[in-house]
Amino acid sequence: MHSSHLLLEEPIRMASILEPSKSSFFPALTKIVGTLGPKSRSVETLSGCLKSGMSVARFDFSWGDAEYHQETLDNLKIAVKSTKKLCAVMLDTVGPELQVINKSEKAITLKADGLVTLTPNQDQEASSEVLPINFDGLAKAVKKGDTIFVGQYLFTGSETTSVWLEVDEVKGDDVICLSRNAATLAGSMFTLHASQVHIDMPTLTEKDKEVISTWGVQNKIDFLSLSYCRHAEDVRQTREMLKKLGDLSQTQIFAKIENVEGLNHFDEILQEADGIILSRGNLGIDLPPEKVFLFQKAALYKCNMAGKPAVLTRVVDSMTDNLRPTRAEATDVANAVLDGSDAILLGAETLRGLYPVETISTVGRICAEAEKVFNQDLYFKKTVKYVGEPMSHLESIASSAVRAAIKVKASVIICFTSSGRAARLIAKYRPTMPVISVVIPRVKTNQLKWSFSGAFEVCFPLDLSSLTTTAVPFPENVAGFQRGTIHSYCLMLGRFLSYKCYASDSLSLVTRVTLYQARQSLIVRGLFPMLADPRHPAESTSATNESVLKVALDHGKQAGVIKSHDRVVVCQKVGDASVVKIIELED
């Protein structure tokens, strides 16, 4: 076990707990992933979710077809345009998920101590005596005494919506179980989870591959949530597939740890994946209750030290039907932050919950309060010790920037980057202030073709003499903006800001733009993106870097993030040298 990150240097005045929290431009440094569904797909609700702090939208393909999810995403694009808040897209695969099929959709009531048969014969109608399943190998995988859980969507822990089964007998292809509790199952499909049992199915199913190669490619997804990831090879094979698809070569893979098999191979999975999702719904069933907290703390620590984002699920299940979380849930969210989580993933709470906007807002407020007592000094020392010496050049610069910012009580850290790696390393040290990642594209030209890479790519043939001033097209795939409109542009703190630019009417453009690096920072704790004007390339001079910095500072002032006399730590490259400097703002 590792020592607590809670910081209470002096006894606090109890009455101060009742004082209202100060409003901030950032709802919290910890990010929120919202699962979109029936209760969260209208433009109005999605706009509310974005304003409340949702920075990543998750599309769960274990239910709903591609057309349904596309309609939701199209509404999200409209909401992004109206709120001017950036949102990344995560596709969640189905994976080797076992399901009970209820074609009639009639409610099924199971009685405690009653017998129920799980059968692969899907021609049978689901009832309190028989539950058809989508897998014909269950009888070979389980034995008498094994535990199986069945519930809608996932497992809420409520005895009325999920059932705990114990295998009583295996008879041919059928599995006869004893129901340990009474429950009512409603809907057309329920998840089935066999605790600590190996299921011989591929991690990436044919259905998953089809969805990724069609819907995923069409929408240039930022993240792929790899469900039921059990081995590092699962991640490697998925990455090879994404590379072959071309447009998804930059998509980040988040391995979803959902069972003991994934837990046993956690270290090698972490090494291969871009991030980790700790799926406490299924994993909480596989593990004894007294071991769940231990896995959470150990897994988050490993992710933190590796500098890879860690996402925690299943925190406020009761808010699916209630406007306020339980005391245990509120404490659970805070502990997730104190343990080092980068983001909180909301599932049923936003997908089919009655209060998706209020849930996001509540979780954000709890995260913000927890961040105030996070022991950054202890965490920083622990991270530096873990990294050891000699540090890499980039790691040394990142840790120095955070140390300087803490010492001078800086309002923000501004980091110039083309790949996003430097900014993510700074965020790894968990500074108490926001890290603004100024993502500057690399520019290459062969007279007739410019290409911008790093944060995004723009490729278009153009006659340079036709431009009255240097201009680039506004990204065509950013929600709500028309293709072919000529702008230079900047993305500040998750908001779009455009500058006036002029171009000849005869200019012919063929545009391909991606914003992967900027959007992918929206799942990293404390990291907020800003796309610099592409006219200022990464290999720019000190003068152009200063002009980009001035833009960042000016907009920071306008947003209220930075005030007069505040100190700002800037991390940038000048020539071949990496520089960390401290700026004190004037009136």
C-alpha cells in the first residue's frame, strides 16, 4: 500500500467546510467521460452536459446500432458548435460479453432459491425458468459452485435489478443455476458475467471490427475502449488493425480491465496501452469485496507512475434514478481523485439516468473539492523517486516546470508542444494549477503543398501567390463548421476562437484535418488544449513563439484564468534548447 495523498497540513476550521466553493473557469482538473444514450442524446441535454464538464463522449456499442449512435453524434456536433466546447469521442467495443436474450422484452421475475436454466438455444423464449444466452461454450467453462451474475446494462448492486446465480449442475450444453436472490429483469438484453471464469472468445469480435472500420473510421474516433482486455497481445493486435485503417492510426487505445484475467496481466497491458479503464462493475464482482479498494489504489498508482491516463467507472450508480448521490458514493468519487484518477466515467448514470446533466455537475464539484486537499508535494516527491536518476531530458524539463510553478504559486503552466508528449509529462506530476497545452503544428512545404502534422494535418495544393495573407482552412471535421471556410484558427482551453484571414476566391482547397492531440488531452487530468495558429510552426523562432504566448495569455485573461500580477510558468523550445521560464503579468 502507498501512503495517502490527502493533505491536511493544519487542523481546518470545521465551519469553513460550509463556505461556498469559489467559482472557477475549470469545473475540475479531473475529467468526466459521459456515456451517451436515450436520456442524453438531445442537443439541449448534450449542451448541458458539455457546460457541466463532460469532455469525452462515450458510445457504447453493446447496445444500439450504428445509425442510432450516428444521430447522437450528429447532435453532439451541434452542441459543440453552440457551446464552443471541445469534446472527444470514445468508441466502446462489445468484446467477449455474454448476454441473455429476451426477444419478447417481457419482464422476467426470478425468485430466491429457485432454479433457472441458462441455455444456448436462442429459439426458446426467456422466462423465470429458462434464460437463452448468446454463447454455446458456457457449459464447458463453468463447474458446480461457480458464480454467475445477470443484470441490465451492467450491475448496479441492487438486488431488484440483478440476480446472483450459483451453478448447481451442468447438463449437456445447459447450465442449471440456483438463484441466490429475488430479482426482476426488464428489457431485451441483459449482461451475463461468470465470475473468475475464462471465456474462450476473441477480445475483438467480428462485430467490433466491422463497427470500428465503418463508424469509427467515418467519425475519426479519438479513443477506442477495448472491452474485456485480458492480455497485452489484445492491445497489439488492435493497434495493428487501427494502423491498417489509416485514418485511425492516431486513435488511442484504452484497455478496459474487467476481470481477474486482465488483472493478472495488468503490468504488460499497461505497457502496451495508451490508457487504462478500471471497470469496477464486472471487476468488482470477480474480486472479493475486501480486495476491490486494494486493486483500485494499486492500479491507479501504476498508471500514475507510467504517466498514462487512468479512468475509473461506477461511482454514482444511485444517480441513475436520484438527484443526489449517497454518502458512500460522494466519498468514493473524492477518493478516486485522491488515489490519482485522471477521469471519471459515467455509464448508466448518463446513458439512461434521469439526471445526466446534474450528475456530471455533481461529480465535477466533488472532484474539484477533492483536488484542493490532494497532497501534491508528497505525490511529486514519490514520482521523482520512482522515475529515478538520471532522468530523461524531457522528464527533467517537465518535473522542473511543475516544481517552479508550485514554488512561485503560478496560476497556470503553459507548455508549447507539437506531439503533446511534453504536456502529458507535465500533467503526470499532478500540478495544482491547469496545464495549458499550446499545440503547435510542424509545417513542411514543397512549394505547392503544405502539410501540417503533430496536432493535426492539413494537406492542400495551393498557389502561394494567390494568397493576400497566409491562411489555412478551418478544420472540416470539427463539429458545426462548414467545409472550405478560410480561417486561421486557435483553440483555447477547449473553446474555439477564430481570427480573420483573407484568401483569394480562386484558391482551390483539398483539406484533411485532424485534431487528435488536442482532443486526446481532454482525458488527462489537469491538461487543457490550445491549438496555435498554424502560421507559427513548431520549429519557429523566439519571436513567433512570443506572439503565440501573447495570444495564450490574452485569452487566458479574458477567460478569467489569469489575472494581473499572476505568475505563469512557460515551458518551450528555443532553438535546440528547452526552456522553463517564469513570467509575472503586468496590469
